Amino acid sequence: MEGSENEKQYFERSIKMYDEMENSDDNTIKIVESSNMQIGTGSRVWECAIILGKYAIKQNLEKGLFKKKVILELGAGTGLLAIMLASLGNEVIATDIKEVVPILEKNIEGNKKVYEGKGQIRGFELDWTFDRNKIKELFIQEKIEKVDYIFASDVIYHIKHLELFSNALREVMTVLKEINKGNAPVVYLSHKARNDATDDILAEELQRKGFWGEQIDESEMDAEYISKQIDIIKLEFEN
């Protein structure tokens, strides 16, 4: 009985990489989600991840962007975005808190047919409370020598998360800038407006931490995956 109750916590959702193509194993991402919210929002697929992933696919097809790059994802959750990015031919480093890593790794392992032979993914814990020294030790341990982009989707849904994320992003960026010999990766953040208090100070808080951004125009996004509530923001670190 206990086992059957545990199974009820999990369910599967399918997302196609390319909508115009058939539902083949290498075009269909099958994501295991959990209804157990005790491990946080990282156990579910959110619209922001799909929209950011579809933006990356469009830019890859039209401009050859996001290919053969090293991408670090913060707050990777179920791993959907990481799998989409890896399938474009990138090395993706997918990170989240310890409680979320098992479902992240489960989905990475379960979707090898989508990205094998194209890109690669590895997942591990990166808690946003880690200080700079801990992050540096972690990156040395994981042999991270270069990162071209940082991706994050729907990671700010309360004012307390804004401070936590902006602090973590600054610490991660500072370490990566040292690793990258002074070059700072470009950040792509998809954000859903749902909290006026947070949304009003989002740009100000990011600027205070050394990040300056611009909103991606809808013409650059996949026309089938646009929401008036969701923005994609490109950030650069100038600290």
C-alpha cells in the first residue's frame, strides 16, 4: 500500500522539441513530475522553462546560437530546459537544491535518446545559500573550466527569492569570471510576472548586484510560445 501511494506522487508529461516533427523518441522529452510539494516547486514543469527552451531552439535554427557551448542552469528543477539545451549540441550543467537533484537526475537519465550524440548533461547540487568559496570548491570538484551562458527559468516568484537568486547569481558570476579569465557569461532569465512587489524592484535589485539587462523582443521568440505574463531577459555582468 505504501508503494502504491508513493507511485501516485509521480506522473509523466511529454513535450516535443520540434512541434512540426513526429513523436519520435529523439523528439519527445518525457518529464517525470511529482505532486510532492515538500521538495518545492522544482518538482514540476513550469511555462517559463518551455518558453525559454523554445526561444533557444528558434535562435539555434535561425542564427546558429546556443550550439557547442557550455551552459550552466540555476534552478534546473525537473531538467526540461537542460534537456532541450543539450539536444541543441551543448554541454549543460544543471543545478538545483539537494532535494530536487534526484528528480533532475531521473529525467536526465530517462531522456538520453533526445540528446545523446548531440550534447551532454550532468546534474548536481548548487544551493543558492552557498558562499563564494563553497561555489569555487564545487566548480573545481566538478572540473568546470569554462561557462558561456547561464540560464534560469521562473526562479523568482516571491520577494525573498529575488534576493536569494540575485545574491547567488552574483557569487556564481564572480567565480566564473575568475575561471573564465575575466570573461563573464551572458545570462538568460525567463520571468513570470505574478507579484507586483517583486516585479517592481526586479531590475533595480539585479542592477544593484552588477547586472544590466534588456528584454528580448517577442519577434525573437517562438510565436507559438509567447505569454504576456512572461519575459525573457538577457543580462550582462558589469561588476
